[in-house]
Amino acid sequence: MAAKKQTPPRPLAAKQCGPCQGTGEVPVSVRVGRKRRVVGQQNGLCLACLGTGEAATD
């Protein structure tokens, strides 16, 4: 009789990062001029997850 194949265990589902909601990007304000007024926003790398979109498991 043939031996049963064992299936590998499933990896745990990673939780989404809170600040970026799993996208890996956060809005960053763009400032210009001597008074540093805000003129718009651009996408920046999420520093909490470093762009992966997954919450750290500490």
C-alpha cells in the first residue's frame, strides 16, 4: 500500500498594516516656499511596514 502524502502546513494569514491599510503607501504633504505652505500631496513609502502592506508580528 502506498504511503499517504502529507500536505505542507498553510502559512498564517498576515494582518494588514494599520497606517496604510495594506497598500504600502501613505500620503505625504508637499511643502514649498519660505513659509513652507502645503500645496498638495504625493505617495510615500509606509514606514510602519516598509511598503509590504503587512503588519509587523512583534
